[in-house]
Amino acid sequence: METQHTGPNPLCEIGRTHPRDRHRMKPLEGHPGIWECPRHDMYATIVPQEEADKLERGDAYPLPDGGSGVVVRHGDERGGGIILYYRAED
């Protein structure tokens, strides 16, 4: 069973580093606990610290639709885990 996370939607990874493009991600419909940024084709979810410690930038991570994705970076701690940003593999 997937968990619905509470709290404000996370900032888009691009917005975290570019203040003029600061915006929040939106919940992905039909996928509780996953957020999306349609503007930058990115996703975010919260993973346990142990899982985040095993994942590095560029590592494979599945997309919500089952496609191939890659880790972009780790975000802030939230709800007992770490925000993980990922996108479709190029």
C-alpha cells in the first residue's frame, strides 16, 4: 500500500537552485506520495533514509508509469524519509 505524504508539496529541484524559477511540484494523480513537475519533467517521492543512502545521482529509479528513470538528487528530510528527485532516462 502506498503512503500519502503530508505537508506542503516539495519545491521543484530546478526552483531550489534558480530563485527566479521557484515553484512547487504537484501531486501526481493516481499515484499517492509522488509529485510531478510537468514544466521540467521531474518527479519526487519520499524514500527511507536507508534507501536514499544507496542511491546516487544517475542511478536507475523506476518512473510512475513503469518506464526507466534516473535519480537527480536527494532533497530535504520529510516525514521520516528523504525527498528523492528523479526524471526520465535520456
